[in-house]
Amino acid sequence: MTIIKTVFAGIVGTLGLGTAALAQDFPAKPVTIIVPFSAGGGTDITTRTLAGPMAEALGGEIVVKNTDGAGGTIGTAETARAKPDGYTIGMMPVGPMTTQPHLRELPYSPDSFDYICQAYSAPSSLVVRQDSQFQTLEEMLAYAKENPGELNYGVQAVGSIPHVAGLGLASASGAEFTFIPYKGSAPTFKAMLDGSIDMFVAHISFLTQNSDQVRSLAMLTSERVSTAEDLPTAADQGVPMNFPIWGGIVAPKGIPAEAKAALEKACEEGMNSEAFQARMAELRMPIAFMGGDEFQAFVQSEFEKNDKLLTEAGIKK
Amino acid sequence: MELFSLGLEHVLTLPALVSIIVGTILGVAVGVLPGLGSVVGITMILPFTFSMGQIPALALMLGVYCGSVYGGSISAIVINTPGTPQAAATALDGYPMAQRGEADLAIGWATMASTIGGLFSVVVLIIAAPQLAAFSLNFTSIEYFALGVFALICIANVSRGAMSKGLLAGAIGLFLATVGVDHVTGDMRFTFGSFEMTAGISLIPAIVGLFALSEVFIRASESTRVKAVIAHKVGFRLPPLSAWKPRLWLLLKSCTIGSFIGTLPGTGAATSSFIAYSEAKRSAPNRDKLGTGEPDGIVAAESANNAVTGSAMVPTLALGIPGDPVTAVMLGSFIVHGLAPGPRLFTEHLDLVYAVFLILVAVNLVMFVVGALGAQIFTRALKVPEPLLMTMVVVIALIGAYGVRGNALDLATAFIAGVGGFVLRKAGFPLAPLVIGMVLSQMIENSLRQGLLLTRGSFLAFFERPIALSLFILTALMLAWPIIRWLRDRNREARNDIKNT
């Protein structure tokens, strides 16, 4: 009897210690962040910039893995299918999360994830060449209405946020554009410089880096951007629009609560670190932290908004 | 001159010099290993560059870039497996030379040609970067389409044996690249309901399978007893100066082709080496022997692909538009280091631009030394017992196939491509046209459809643009060239006959 009691007590004790140890021991091995785009791109660089300070806050190692392909959906699916133990998470951008699922059958939806944090949200901007004939959004829209379909609007990928933003602009203003899809942002930028297209939507760090070749016609944000107060928004010019290019950390649904809490805390601390903030300031990117619950609600609302726009434009399959 | 010395000051520091040497060695190594190409190499070092100084980071990346484009030629020569897609044309003559026991000499040709190609393109970059960048903006989708069609002629020129088989292989290549997302409509094509297939068939796993794995299968299928023993020369042998003399014009032409293609974003070293090879087939001094182990082929392919390295920096630095995945990663790293490429770079940070020039010169010289020393080791691979060598090839090839984008489907792609490559080779199909098809397919299709959107559906408008029209005419002339030559020779003979009588 005593032996049984002792063994029982031992088991309980071990279990108890076990859970306690788990809480403290996450992470017990390196955490992998999947980036669904190739190395060197905007999402990748933001992730790598955050990975260092976040790993420090987490007290472990973070490995960045690039799984590129099919508009980011391959890497997003890989994250959704990973073992939900908190050791495989993903930096998921707006496109694969909220537009791609409307375009075709995918093995995931926003419900396939637990939400850790929003890591960035870049205000987007409708950009034109420095020497463009248009100085304001109103001028451009007036021209587009008089000459339906004459202006070429470049998109980095069919169904991407820049494309959705263009559809939104057309539907809100009644203007007509000819959409020309390129493969990625570099060819789109090239098409603008060689005169093929008149405009496209890019995020603010692109605008910052290439300010000698392009300028903003309108920021596609509801309010003026804190890091670019001088740039008028579309709303200022009579067309209320808000198309941030955001991304955040998600995990496969059902990760342990301890791991989720530790990752969320590490994400916040990482984003508050000096190294991360300095880099974002250089790119004129506002810091846009959101906790897990808030981020989840935000993703859901974006998902519904893009659903509506893609359906209206007849692009939704 | 002041800026030049400022640039020199940047480069002549211990971290920069160490980076140049380490980067180049690493680059050659990833280039040699099948599958681990320029992209994997540059992705591997990317995290390190974040914590390095601006100049050493640049030096490391440029070293890896140039080294990897050259390194691919060594495995193409030694084991008939281009280490990178860029070196696919090098195998056409490099491997037959190695089979004759002249691997040392073939590597000598490739190394010299690569170094000269690389240096040539640096000179081009120094002299005319802003002008060339401006010129590249004359190339819209319509001109890209015309260039793609022009490049398709290479299929006819690199085919060995029956032309019908070459054309069919080219068509298979064109078709394979259409699997996955249709970039103009966003629809899925030929995915057979499989989600993984939506990522398409990636070039590197396909090439790893087609060349490396099929080579392993071929060797495994051959009887080991009947093989003739070839006395392989180990080491590195430079071709004598007298052998270079008749090939100078070919070298210059190939360097020019490579440098020009490099300035156009979205094309690259693979396309340029095939176009240069194709031009060699038309006009090289020993064109009739091309494909049988003729140095002309190595010279054309290797000088052209390395000539891309310097000129690919033209749009990257002068416009902020990366030309290929490798320069895209570099651009990302520039931005991390607070360097904004674009016209402003050439006015505000000219000292850094000069530093890039000097780094490229240094990298190309280091590359020569690494190649000469490395050849001592690499040619020894020919003496490694075949089962051991082939096992290593399989392992490295699969790591490379997986490493590019971390997708498990790519392993299956490599394996299926290996079996496919084996069957095609046994049936006498050349593989190079298939690679050309895969490389050009998306460029041709996307640019045609984008061009039609731009012209609002008019094909006629394609011929109204001078550069596109010139390229179309050039394509027609190239296609008619065998007939033109035949007619010319016949006339000459007829004239000689008249003279003789």
C-alpha cells in the first residue's frame, strides 16, 4: 500500500514538475519561422530583422526558413500542417492569408491557425513615375474616367493586395484601368520605368528607397502616416481607402498555451527592441504590434473585406 | 581618381579582403556541387551579411555570385553534370574533352574564359552603367518576347543528332515550365488537383534530376567491365597563347553577348551562355567540331555566363531593379545596410559604386587562383571509385534540389526528372534543348501576353517597335543562315570553277 502510494505520489510529482518544466522550458530547441517568399524580399528581411531580438527575448534560437512558391501559399500550407508544438511558426503576409483563399481551393483558411502577433503593417501607396503627368489622385481619376481603360495599372501578382487595391480604387471612383499582371515587384517596377504602365501600388519602404524615381499619388491609408505626414492620403482626395500590406506570426492551430504566450511576449519584446525599431525607422515603416487575439480579429475582417472586393470584380473563383 | 582611391580605401581592409577570398571559395564550392547553385549560396550567407560591415557584406555576396557562376563549369566538365543551370552549355564540349582525358585542359579553358568574361563585364559596368541602364529601359515586354523568340533558335544550334529529337526536347522544356500558376490570369494549369503542384516545376530540381541523377542511372546501367581505361590527367593546364589567338574574336563576341544580356533584368547567365554557344555554332573557327569536345564551345559558354555577373549589377545598382533571384537577394542586403540603389547611388555614393567595381575585379582574379588550385582537387574526382563518386553526387544533388525553396515536392521532381532524363538520353534525345525550353518558357509566354495587353490585342504593333522588329529580322536571318551559307558556298564554288576553266 505504501509502495503504491509512493509510486502514485511520484507519478503525480513528476507530472506536476513536468508541466512546470514545460512552462519554463519553452523553447527547448530552436524555433523555425517559415517565410513563404524567397530570401531577400521585404517579408524575409523584416522576419530576419525581428528574428534576432525575438530570439533573445525568447531565450532560445530562431531559424528562418524560406518556402517559396505559388504566391506564398506553399509556405502558408506548410505552416498550417506543421506539428502544433510551437516550434514551427510562420510569418504570414496579407496575400496568402486573405486574398489567395478566395482565388482557389487551398488546404488552409484563416481558421487553420493560432495567432501570435502582427509584426508589421506597411502603409501602401499608389505610385507613379517622377515625371508622370499626374500630380494628384483627382487629376489621374478624372483622366481615367474620360479615357476608360487607357491607363495601365501594373500588378505584382493576380489577386495580390496591390491588385485588390486597384480594384477597390476603380469601384470606389468609377474609373476604369487596364490591369497588367507582372511576376513580382521587380518586373512591375521595371515596367513602370520603361513606360509600359502608368501606376502601381507599393508599400512605403519601396517608396522611400526609390524616391528619386517614383512619387506617391496617394497613400492608401485611412489617416496620414506618422512617418510620412507630408504625403496626402486617398481619403484626403475624396476616395477613402485603406490597404495596408501587413504580416504577422501565426502557428498551426492548437499549440500549447505556454508556447503561445511565450512567443507572443517574445514578439512584442522583439518589436520593442532598439535594433528592430531603428531598422523600421530607416524604412519609414511604422511599428505595428498587435497581440494574438486582436490580430486574429483583424485578419478575419481583412479576409471578409477582400472577399467582397474580389467577388465584385469577378476575380473570385 | 579621388573616388577611385576612396573606393580602394574601402576595399583594402582586412575584413573586405577576407570576405572576397572566402566568398569566392564558397561560391566556387556551391557552384561545383550540383543543385547548390548561386541562389542557395547567396541565401546561405545572407544572415551573416546582416551583421557585417557594408563593404565586407558586398564583397562576400559578389564573391559567392561570381564564384558560383564559374564553379558550375567544373562539374559540367568533370562529371557531365552542370553544377548550375548557367553551365548547361559548358557540358556540351567540356565533358567530351574530359572523356578524352583532357579535363585539366578543359578546366583551363573554362577558368580563363570565365575570368576574362567576368573582367570584361566589370569594364562594361565601369564605363557605361548609367547609359546601359537607360538603354535597358527600351526593353518592354514586347522586346523581351522578341528576344525570347530569338533565343529559341539556340535549340536548333545545341541539338546533337536528329534535329527532330532536339526540337521535341525543346518543346518538352517549354511545356514543363507552364505547370503551376498562370501569372497573367492567376489560374492553375496542369496541376491535376494536387496542391503541391501549384508551385510549378522548379528549374534547379529538374536540372539536378535531368543531368546529375540521369548520369548516375546511366553509369549504373552500363556494364563496368567493358569500360576503356582513360588516363585522366589530374590538375590544371592553361591552353597556350597560340591556341587563344584564333579564338579572340569568338571570345570578344561572347563577352559582349553576356554583358548585354546581363543588363536586361529577368534574363540571365543561362540564356546568355546558350545564345553565345549558338553564335559560336554559326561562326566559330571550329564550328563543325562543336559538341565533340571543342574548346570553342567552352570559351563561348563560359565567357558569356561570367560576363553576366558584372553587367547584372547595372540594373541592380543603377535602377534598383534586380535582374535575377541572386541580385534580388543582394538588393535586399543593400537595403538592410541602408544603401538605396537607383540613380541616386551614382551621385551620392559613388565611392561605394567604385568599391563594387574593385571588389568585382578582385573577385575575378581570386576566382582564377581558386580555379587553378581547386582543379587539383576536382579533377581527382575522376579517380575516385565510380560507385563512391556517384553516391556522393546523389546525396549532394538531392540536398541542392530541396535547398532552393525548401519544398519536399522538389525531391520528387528531381527523381522523376532523373528517370525522365535517363530515358531521353537512352533514346538519343539531347538534354540541353530541354533546359533552354524551361529557361525561356515563362519569359516568352508572359512577355507575349503582357505585350498583347499593352497593345490592346494587336500583334501588328509588335512589329512597329524598332528593337523588337530588329530582333525578329535577326531571328529570321539566323534561321535562314544555313541556306544563306549554302548559297554563298555554291556561288563561290561556281566562281572558282569559272576561274579554273
